[in-house]
Amino acid sequence: MKYRRLTNEELAEIETGFIKFLAANSVTADDWVKIKAEDVEKAEGLIEMFSDIVFDSTLKKVKYLEFKTPNDIKNFHCQAEKIEMVGFYIEGDAPIDLRTNMPPQKMMEVIQQTGAKVKIYSAEKTYKGEREQELFRMMENGCLISDGTLFNTLKGLM
């Protein structure tokens, strides 16, 4: 497998796509019931193949990822050949958890009141291997797909 097997919950959410995948591979509903009962290895192989297709398709579309900790947000622009990161770090004691969805204006008010410092930083690198596999690892480690708004806002502040 290239990625990981979709969970049963994930498969249930995209059941229609899985049915179309089976049909495209000439597996009827009756065939699927029989395969699951008599050839578990083949059934698992079909689910694994479908899982790779789903992840590959999704990851090819990813443009931005975001990773949040209580005092740090890393935003990634996932380009074709490289990945660019812009981060936002709160230095010092500030009663803010950046994982919450506090409006930016309120966040800045709290930061100013506590005397904490804000640090904006950036970096970029080329992918070590295949782009989609690297993005998959990042997502498995907690990154979420984002719309790029915060990345572009922070980039504009630099």
C-alpha cells in the first residue's frame, strides 16, 4: 500500500464511490458479498487499492496545510516541487490556545495585554520523496487541510 487502508467509518462515508470502484473492476454486489465471505485477502486487497486511489486523489488537490499547537501555528503552501511554511509563534505567557478559533482581533488584544511577543517566521524546502506521500505523513501527524487564508495573511505581514 502507498498510504493506509481507509477505516470502516471512512469507507461508509464514501460508500457510493466504493461501489463505483467495484463496478469499474467488474465486481457486482453479489460478487462482493461472495468475495468478503470466501476470499478475505482479495476483499482487503480491493479496499486497499481503493484507499490508495482516494488518498492519491485527495492529496493531489491539497494546496495548503496547517498545524496548530497551543502557542504556534505553522501554515504550509504545498506547491508542485516545494513546500513553503509560514509560522506564527507566541513567545511568553499568554492565556491563548491557538488551536481554538478565537478571532484574530481578540487574540491580538489578549497578547498585547499580557506583554507576550509574536514571532512570524518562514522556511521552504523541496520534497524528500513523492509530494503526496509527504503530505500524507504530515496529515497523519496532525496537519489539517486549510484554505490558505492564514498562510497568505502571515506571508503578507512579513
